[in-house]
Amino acid sequence: MSLHYNTNDLDYSILIKFIEGQASREEAAEVVAWLQASPSNQALYFQVKDIFDQQLAAKIPATAAEESWRQVTEKLSASSQPAPVRRLGWLKVAAAIAILLLAGGTAIYLLTRTAPQPAPLAVLVAKKTTVQTILLPDSTRIWVKPGSSLKMQDTKDGATREVWLEGSAYFEVVKKAAQPFTVHIPDMTVTVLGTSFTVNDDQRHAMVMVNTGLIKATAFQQELLLHPGERGKIVDKKILTDHINPQLYAAWKDGNYKFENTSVGEIKELLHANYGYEVEILQPQKFKDTRISGRVLITDEISLCKALSAMLEADVHKTGNRIIIQPK
């Protein structure tokens, strides 16, 4: 059985490259223009991304993926402006995805356990200007934020799973009961078996946000277990915890934001954590009861300001490294 897909004159491979952060500047501009052309294109983008993420994580079988694609194409076929339909067999689609994962702009590195290692720590990423995706030998995946660096314990036999991070990264760790995975940042150590989480060290605060699973945060002779939806944050050499929406703090990796009753204060903190922006809220009392919900794609500072302006019904603009939010 073959998979059918239709992206209204946008090449499917470009869309996948965009989702993986591998698109060139021209390709990214093409996708952004396509997204802005129609709300239905934005809805399709999120459907394609969800299906792709599920395939990539091997959470659904091929038959279920085909059913998802069928539902997408049925919606497209109902469009008032028919577009050409391209076809690829399941194996060809899988092969195309594999090629995209192993080559191109995000520089996915496949590390081998048997390769000679000259230094105690192997540098995986050294302060790149774009999001970097790392695939470790155990199939753990790491997204490293621009400007961050990542090193790994250099062992030929893979006896340890340890990385050293400066900056921010999102982790999807494969479970190995006999071999915990450890992330070191200057003020905190995070230990897990199998989970997904974001670690952020922005020189203000070291913090970890848990998406799935259970993690142990260790800092200043304190140990704390954190569950999904919890954040551990270093303040005055103590680990403080609170509840957050962890998806938002990982959304910098693909621009896929899912707001759920999010306050302006939370947006202010989020923009600093994800992008380093200083946020100024003018007449904050007018936003005291404001909450936003919805799913948006943020690809650059322009789309960021436009999305927040529409959702907050406010004037949002960027000046230097500052985001200013004020009533209209």
C-alpha cells in the first residue's frame, strides 16, 4: 500500500526538512509563506509534524501511520482548490526520512563505541548558531540550543552514559535500567533512566523541566525527585520546585508552542528562558487576568511578536534584546 500526501504545491521533502531544522534559508522562507497563506496550511503542518514525530519515535506501526496520512489527504481533497497529489511507497517515505535524519543542516552525529577517542571528553556540539540534533549510540536523542555546547564521557565500551552541558538542551533518553543517564551542568547534576526533559543554564538560574518519566536533581548536597510537569530551579544554592508546562520550555527546538491557560507573567519567564529576551510589560495591571491558550508555530522574532500580539490582543514589538508588551 502506498502513502498519499498533498501539501498544496509545497514539496513534502522541504516540509520535512523544515520540521527537522534542516531547511535552507530559501526553503524556510517558502514554508513560512505557505503557512501564512492559509489557516488550513497551518493545521496541515501540525498534522504532518505530529505524524512525523510519532514515526520517528516508533510509537505507531506503519499501518497506523498510513491511516493518519489518509485522514490528512482526505481533508486536502475536500479543498476548493485541488492540487497535485504525489505518491511514495511506505518504504520510500521511511528511506527519505532516514536520509533527512542522517544528513544536512542539523548535523546529526552518529557516535560509535569502537572509534578511537583521543580525549577524556568528546565534544559533540560547540556553540553553533542553529539547533543541533545529536543521536547517541543508545538511540538517545538530544536537541542542543544555539550557543550551547555539549560534551560526552569518552569510553570505548559505552560503560557510562554521561554528558556535560553548557547552556540548554532537550533530551529524549532511552531507558536502560542498568545504566542511568547523567547530565552535568555547573550547578546541578540530573540523573535519569528513561525520560524526556529540558535542562537550562542561562547564567541566572540552573533548572530542569520534566516532560515524561522521573528524574533526580542533585545540587549543593541536596537531592530531589521530579515528576512530569515539575521544574527544579537553583535559587540561592537551594533547589526550588514549581509546576510548569514543560512543552513550552522545549518549544525552542522546533517552534511548536502549545499554550494552555498561560499568563503574561509565564510568557515573560518563558521568553527569557527560551530566547534570552528581557521582557517589559507596560501597564501590567491590565494583563493581570489575561490567559492564552492555543497552538502556534513561531519561526522567528516576527512570527513571535505577531502571534503574541494576536493572542494577547496587545501591542508586542522587539527592540534590541527586549520584548515590549503593552495594551493596544
